[in-house]
Amino acid sequence: MRTIDTHAHIVPEEVLDLLPEPFGTFNMVGNITDIGVRLADMDAQGVQVQALSAWLGLLSKGTEAAQRFNDALARVVGANPDRFVGLAIAPMGEPEKAPAEIDRAVRELGMVGLGIASNVNGTNLDAKEFGPFWAKVQELDVPVFIHPANVLGPDRLESWFLNNIIGNVTDTAVAAGSIIFGGVFHEFPNLKIYLAHGGGSCPYIRGRWDHAFRSGLTGSSVTKLPSEYMKMFYFDALTHSHQTLHYLIDSFGHDRVMLGTDYPFGMGDYAQVEFISEPGYLSDEQKADMLGETAAKLFKI
């Protein structure tokens, strides 16, 4: 069994100019560019394979940036095929061009999935202009990793790192809610989507969603309870809490939850292999699924 980290960020050195200036590194424990440092850190963490995705600030750009990043990422993966697989950027900033680029990234560059933000420059993921993107994703049968970015309420989240510790998990819930209530899962039932940070806050408020839906308050025309659609998501295990992780597993099944460290950022969990492997809760087979087997099936590797 390979341990597969499904949540790991990279910006290849040749596309560093795509990052904003200055790009702060205060929140990093590793290195977002240096492959040698990354491989040494992976070995120390017990991670054999990383599914590499872009830094969140690149996720809603246009086609030119996406193409440059995807080409650079393909070269990184090609140089280390036993240690890395790639999640392509979908150029959601130009949604009409996104289907062609993700088709190229998967079919020509060998990407095993896609990375997108929880919103596209403030537009939720159920917007009509993203319909062709979701259709192409379903056709390609590759997973989509949704990571929070450009989180809502920034004027109230400036202090105490609240933009991350509250903003990130809340914006992921907005993304999941938009996909459910906006009918994305209803229209494209074969999508494979996994959510960062244990699904954000949405796994823990789905009862509230169900109540609003049953009461006819949401205005949504989907045909199943929100909690039923929630079962269609996959999640990384990045919860920073045994109790929270156990709740996630009990709610959706161990086979919907995957190792994800958030390398190289300070909010990551770099003892997660040990965290998942601790005795007393999961069977050896369940641990193997969470550490790599589920991801291997999802990425088809």
C-alpha cells in the first residue's frame, strides 16, 4: 500500500512569477518550490506519493496562467513519477475555455484530477457559466479538489487569523451548499469531488440544511435531502481533532476520507499518517483505505 497525500500544494519555480508580490512565506513549514526539500519532508512524514495542486491564489485565473502552471506541473511529475501525481488548474476565470484546457491537461499531460477554488472571484460554483466545466469533468471521470480561496467576509476576519481558521471552513461550506442546492450533483450525478479541511463546516450543519429543505425554505428544486447529496463528496482527513475525524468517518464512511496534510503550510498536519494509524478506532483495512487505497482508486493510479 502507498500512502497518498491528497492535499499538497506546489508552485514550480519556473512559474513563480504568477504569484503575487510579495508572496509571504511566514505560514510555511516546508518549501512550496524546492523538490529536494519536499521529498525529504515526505519521507519524514511517511508519505510516499503527493497529489500536487496549485497554491490557492492561482486557482481562479485565466487560461494562459493555467496552461503555464499545468505544463510546469507535468514536468515536475514526469521527473518524479513514483512520488507525485498532478491536479491541474482549471482556468475558471475564463469558464468558456475551461473544458478545453482540462481536457488537454488530463488527456495530454496525464493529470489525474483538477483543483478549483471554493468560489470563482466571488461567484459560486453552481453558476450557469460553469455548467460546461462540470459536464467535461464528468466526461473525463476525474476528481475535483475544492480548496477555499477568496473567502467571504474578509472585512470581519482580518484579526486573529480568522480568515483561515473560520473563513476557510465557512467558504468550503458555501461551495458544498451551492453544489448541492444549486443542482450540480443532481445534473451531474457521477462527479467525484473532494473537499479540503475535512469538508469545512458543512458536515456538521447538514441537519440544519435538511430542516430548511424539508420546510421549503431553500427554494431548491433538487430531489434528495442535502444530507443524501453530502454522501457524494469525498473529504481529506485534515481536521486537527480525533473527535472531529471520527465524526466525519462515522457520518460518511472511512472510504470517503483520505490522507491530506496541506503541505507546506503551517496549518497542515504532518503527523497525519500516525494520526490515522493510531490503534483503537479503525481496522487495519480501514486505515489502509484512508492512507492510500481510496485515493489510488479515485486517481486511478
